[in-house]
Amino acid sequence: MRVVAIICARNEEIYIRSTLTDLINEGLDVVLIDHDSMDRTVAIAREFIGRGLLGIERLQWTGRFSLVEQLEAKRRLADALDHDWVVHVDADEWLSAPDSGQTLRDGLTAAHAGGYNCVNFNEFVFLPRPGEDLSRDDYRTRLTRYYFFQPSHPRLMRAWKTRAGLENGMHAGHLLSGPVRLFPRDFPLRHYISLGEPHAERKYLNRRFDDAELARGWHRNRVTVTKETLRFPDDERMRILSHWSSKQYDLSEPQSEHYWDWTPTNRPR
């Protein structure tokens, strides 16, 4: 069974090497849509051409973050490819199968064989400690602190069978519409949302979102962030993996908000 991951990235040189390496090691083909990056994103990605990366497409940057444009570009690509399944991935994520020793392709093959056409992912948001900066190539082996983000379930239907009549444009790329047959096991998604507080400030404080998408209620948990709220928490809501490669996640007490909206019980001053 052939599975393709499609990434849309803009100025993601900090993540792109690890993301491409992991997706390819998970048994997937990859296509990158570059959103007019001004850093080394494309230069790094070119190293993977012929080694799992099928190609690099361009999406013109218009000065504001438009999820609709990105999802439509991904849909066109998915329709043009002949893969059995497609996976919607962001550059700061690592999607995998739930069992140790199992690749993502193995897990999706099991879902396919069972007659299911999509898979939901649990989101685990990884953060450095307050004041810590892990903007380096080995950040995945150094980050073990996380929280389980689940305001609803299912929430992230990120992998689905192509030509099954499913589409993800109505719900901001989170949920699928159409004849959904959801696999009963959730897969893990690690979200390396920021590698340091300065990185978080660069990523979110000056981001301009599409007005029409804001009117639809999208991105609402990103538009109110401040430098103060982007400071990393250090309290009982954070969990720690026994080893960076472990898949033994703590599913108790899921958080319904991202850390910048938490009541700061122990936020550094």
C-alpha cells in the first residue's frame, strides 16, 4: 500500500530535515509545498529528492496565513497522485503508529485492511522548559515534556483513503466530511509547537491571518497570544516521557486549551 504525506511549509528550516527524515522512515512518500520560504527550507528539502521526497511544489505567499489556500493546494496534489492513502502533515509535527516497532505505513495498512478509510490522531504538544532553547537538529531526542491537547474527540483526522469521497476543507483541516469509517484506534501526533520562547514569539506575535477564516472562527486560539502568555509553563499539567522515543503517553486530564491560555499557576516571571 502506498501512502503519501503532503506538507505545506513557509520558513521552516528549523524543522524540515527532521520532519522529512521521520516521514520517510515511517514508510511514506512525501511532497513538499513551499509557501515562498525565505530561509533554507527548500535548500534542505532538495537533499531528499529521490530519497523519499517526490517533489517540491510552490504556493505563492500573499502576505497572510490562509489555511484554505494550503488545504486546497494539498487537495489538488492528492487528487493528482496515485497513492492509496494521504496524510496531512505540518512541518512541526511527527505522526506515527500507536505501537512500538510499527511504522506509520504499517498502522495505516492495518486500518485499510480492516475496511476503514481514515484515522484520528491524538495531539501531544511538546515544549522545552522555561527559558530553554532547543532550536537545534536534535530537538526531538531532547524534548520529553508534553501535554495532551484534546478539546474534543475525534479531533485530528489527518490520514485518509484517497478516492473515498472524503475531504478536509470544511473543518480547518481537522475533521473529514463525507462517508467516514473511522479506525477505532487513535494514533499519536507529536506537535513540536515551539523550540524556545523567542521562537514562539517569532512564530505567532506577528502572524497575520486571513480575515475570512477569522470570521469563520478559525485560528481564534492564536490571535490573542502575547509575549507574556507565550512563556512556557512549568506546572503539574506538563507530563514527561520516560524516553524521547516512548509511545507510552499519559492520556489522563486532557487539556482543552493550549498553554498560552492556561491560568498561570506557576509561570516564570
